[in-house]
Amino acid sequence: MFPDLVEILLVEDNANDAELALYALKKHHIANHVEIVRDGAEALDYMFCTGAYAHRRIEDIPRVVLLDLKLPKVDGLEVLRRIKSDPHTCPIPVVVLTSSQEERDIVESYKLGVNSYIVKPVDFEQFVEAVRQLGLYWVVLNQAPIK
Amino acid sequence: MFQGVTADIPLSIFAAVGFALTALYVAIARRHKPTWTAGAVMLLACAELTLARALQSINPDLATRVFWYKMIYAGFTIPPTAFLYLALRYSGLGSVLTLRTKLLFSVFPVLTNAVIFTNEIHGWMWNPARTAFIVNSPDFLPVTDAGTWYWLFIAYSYFVMCLGCFFLVRLLVRSRKIYGWQASTVLVAAIPAMLGPILDIFNVSPLPPFVSTALGLAIGSISVSFLLSFLRRRDILTVSRDAITQSISDGIVVVDGDDRIADLNPAAERLMGMRAAQAIGKPLAQLSPELQSISTHQNGEVTLHHANEPRTLDLRVSAVHDWLGHVVSRVIVLRDVTDWKQAEEEIRHLNEELEQRVVDRTAQLEAANKELEAFSYSVSHDLRAPLRAIDGFSRILLEDYMPQLPPEAGRYLRIIFENTLQMGRLIDGLLAFSRLGRKPLYKQQMDTADLVRQVFDSLSSEQAGRQVEISLGELPPCQGDPVLLRQVWINLLSNALKFTRGQETAKIEIGCLTPEEGPPVYFVKDNGVGFDMQYVGKLFGVFQRLHSAEEFDGTGVGLAIVQRIIRRHGGRVWAEAKVGAGATFYFTI
């Protein structure tokens, strides 16, 4: 594996949640390189190599994007829509990882082409387990479309 | 000679009696009419002259015969004047009959009587030399024997009767146009009175002499008087219709076959802004093209602008056909619907305003609903995140740094995440509860018994290792939302299982009461800890709990959810319990 290849892009505005997710991934040795962005605009910059990420090579795509829905600036659903409507980024698996159990969020996400929708459990053990499983599935088991 | 006149004696007597009786009838039955005296007098005169005729015939003595013969003529002097009186009174000209005019009218009859009874001196009535022949002849006075006064008398009598007829006809023609045809009827009825005497005068009557005169006068006057009163009554209808046409507020325009205005009532004059005198005879198209264009087709509406403000008129057109089916006239009824239209417009306006208000209110409600949704969304999202952090980091502490922590610290950390979990459950319960209010109902026929069995099976973990006795009564099917009603049964049955935990054998009874009136009442009865009925009011409130968390876990949302679902179905839920003796929950759908 390339050490600087980003395996997971974590879009999360809540620093605690981000840290806990990172903790869970590290604990189970799933991902070595997780890039964390704090809002929707940053996420789009990263994905489309603009702004602060203008220097990034667009070919280096993450194996999976973990996307929160409630984000500052540009919200998660908009980020999802942009990713899935661009031919370069649409094959990248996007997993929504959110606190929202709202049916309309779930329905809307699937309509936009999300690959998975996971509600963050309040219980930490369950949360760690959820992150472990999805990391294992999307980063290790799942065959990504583009190498 | 003598025998010749006896033939008509019975007839004359019969006629005299008839006239007298009719006079009596007229005097009695028509006494309240102004015409009765004239009528009765006329009939009495007829009776007198026919009786005189009979007496003249049966008396052999010449002098007596002459006297009765003269009495016949005396009788003749009365009916014409009486007829004139009758006509005057009938046509409302009774006031003309003052003492003076009465005297004036009686001058000629009195003079005639004087001439009759002094005929031997001057012979003005008939040739006195022929008196014996005349009174012995069954015939009427021969024309050749008649004197000057006789002709004068006849001329005067006819003049007076014609004058009477003139007044009657004038009355009819003047009062209403529609009486026109009746005037001719009256004239026809007066013919016998005119004709009878003529027949006698010229001796061409098929009846015995004098009788046709008397009969003619009597029949004529009686039929005229009856006909008049009958026609008057009958014409109340026509006249009242005429009055309606004149007074009704709807305009009525009658046009002839050439679309020329034939009649116009006052309302139509007002609505069309023209006088009948100017309009009648003119083409409708010229006076009101708008009306013309619509009225030729059918009913409709037209707006006229003749006055300051436009008036909207509702048109009803009826065609009048002749016996061949051709349209000879059309009657156009105009109704002014301007005010009605305005009221209608006002109602429409009010309705629109009302609708707008409903739209506004709906928008407000929708906004309130959106706010609520936003609230529950942020509850689900924002309140969970800190909880997760509290739980997560205290867990990390516990797992990764336990060895470095004093034992008390570990216990405190456990308390922290136990409470975190409880708060998570509370948030979930609250969200589930609020979501229920927004979720639409999908009602369908449901097999309640089957549903209850399924729910019990799903709660098997609650029953594991316990003695649970379940008695399932008859459960009729119901109409409801399957997902929501399943939740009701889950909550009630899991409550029953939860609160019987302390019993050696949990007894749970599920059944249905079917009252005579109203919907079936489902119930879940247990032998658990029950509760104090004092607090039954709090039972269905959100987060209301009647037991401590140590005794029984739970969030206090379950029964609130049950109540909300039942209420949304239009049903009712209530409970009965006793501390330590179990509880029963009832509900209807």
C-alpha cells in the first residue's frame, strides 16, 4: 500500500465524532490514512481538487467517503449529489454516517445514489462496532471500481 | 170573435204568474244589488200586462174589455224606462237617478197613460171608431188603426232601451279592454227585448199577441242582468291577471310575429327606460337591440345601460303559437337580477377571502409543523452527538486507562454511560412519539387475533424463563393502520409482561367486550403490580412513570404512544388498576 494514499475521506464537522471514528478505525487496524474534512465545502474542494486541495492529484481517489449529513456551509446531501453527478467521482463509494434517523434523509440519500446509510449509534460499543464493520467492508472487502 | 181570444188565456195567466214569481225572486235574492227594484218593477209590469191580457180576453163586457185592453198598454209603458234605470244603476250611474231625472223619465210614460185612457176623445193611440173591433180581435193593434202617439210611444220605448244598452256597452268597453267581446254578448242577450215587441207590433209573432212582447222584455232584461253579473265574476280572473301584470315588479314585454312591441307593463317601462305609449308598435330591434338579439333565441341574460347604472336582466321568453304552430307572438319576462348578481358576487368574494384565509392558516400550520420537524430533526441529530461523545470517551477511559484509575473512578464512569444510554433511549422515544403525529394513517381491515399472536411471539425474550399464562379471548377484526396498531399491542403486551415480572405465574388475559352500543372494547388484563388509580391521569403522559427506574426500566413513552395512536384512529384508551392487584387497559378503535 502507498503510505500517503488516502483510504478513507471522513467528512465530519463534530471533532468528537471524528476522533471517535478515527479511534475505532485505528483500534481495529483498518485504515492507516484517513483524511478528515470539517465541512461540505472542504469536502467538495477535496473531491474536485479545488481550493486548499488544488495541489492534490485527482486520480488519487479515496476507497470510501464517510459522509455526515448535517454539515456547515454545504450540507451532506448536496455533497452527495455533487459526487454522484460527476462522472469522475460517481463510482467512489459513499457511506452516509449520521445521527439522523429521519426517513426523508434516508430516502433522499438513496435517491442520490448513496452506497450505504448508517445511523451512528449513541452507544459507543455499537458505534465502534459499526465503524469497524463498515471500514472492514468498504476498505478491505469491497472491490473498488478504480485502482 | 170571442172564441178567438180564449186560446191564449192559460198561457197568459201562466206567464203572468211566472213573471210575478220571478219578480218576487229578484226582490228577495237580489235585494242587496242596486238593480233589484228596476228589475222587479219591470217583471211586475210584465206580469201586469199579461194578466190584463188574460182578463181582457175572458171578460164578455165590452167596457171592461176596453179597460183591460188599456191596462195592457199601461203595462207596456213601464218596462223600457225600468230597463233604462237598471242599465244606469248597473253601470254605476245610479247617481244620475235623482228625483228630477226620475220625474223627467216618467213624464212620457205618464203622458202615454193619459193618452191611452183618453183615446176616445182624440184617437192618438188608435182609431176610436175601431175600438170594439180591436179589443175583440185576438191580434195586436193593427198597424192601420194605430195613432200618432202610438208610434211616438214605440219610438220612445226603443230609444230608451237603446239608451240602456248604450250605457251597458259603454261600461264594459270603458272598464277594461278585455270586456270588449262581452259587450257584444250583452247586446245579443238584449235582442229578445227589442225583437219581441216588434213581432207583436207588426203581427208576425208565432206566439199569441202581447205574449212575445212581454216574454221578450222579460227574457231580455233578465238575461242581460244575469249575464252581466256572471261575466263580471268570471272576469275577476282576467282582471286580476291584468292587475298582476300591472303591479308585478318583473317586466313583461309582448311582441307580435313581426317582433314589434305589442304591450309593455309598467315594470318593463321602468326596466327598459321607455314609455309604453312610445314603444308600442315599434320594432323591438330598434328600441332595444340587446333584448332583440337574445329574445329571438332563448332565455338568457342581458345588461341594459339606459340608466345611470347598468342593470342586469334575466330573460324568460315564451313563444305563443297559433293553431298551425306558427309563432304569432312572444312574451318576454324581464327580471332585474342586478342586486342578486351583486349579492352573488359578494358571496363569491367572501368565499375567495375565506379560501385565502384557509390557505394562510394552512401555511401557518405547515410552518408550525415544519418548525416541529426541524426541532425533532435537531433533537435527533444534535442531542445525540454530545451523548455519543460522553459515552465514547468515558468508554475509552474505561477500556484503555482502567489500570491507572482508582476503582471508584471506574464505577463513576459506568454510571456516566448508563445514564447516557438512558438519555439515548429517551431521545429515541421522544422522536418516535413525535414522528407518530406526522405519519399518515393507512387504514385497512386487520385480523386482530392473528396480530396479537404475532406480537406475543416477538416478545418471547421477555417470557424466557418465566411462568406466563396467557388466555386469549375472541378478538374481532378491526379497521386500522397495521404498523401503528402493532405498536399499540407491542406496548400494551410488553407492559403486561414487564409489570408481572415479580409474580410467580404471570396471568395475562386478552379479550374484547362487545357493548350493545358503540364499538368493541379490546382489553389487556394482567395480575402485575398495578398502580394507584389516583395517578391514572398521568398514566398516558409523555415521560410519565408511576414506578421507579430501579423497579421497572422504561422511558415513560410507551403508553403516550399508545394513546396517540388510538386517538389518531378516533378511538379511546383508558385503564383500571389496583396497587398489587394488576391492571387492565381498555381501548376502542
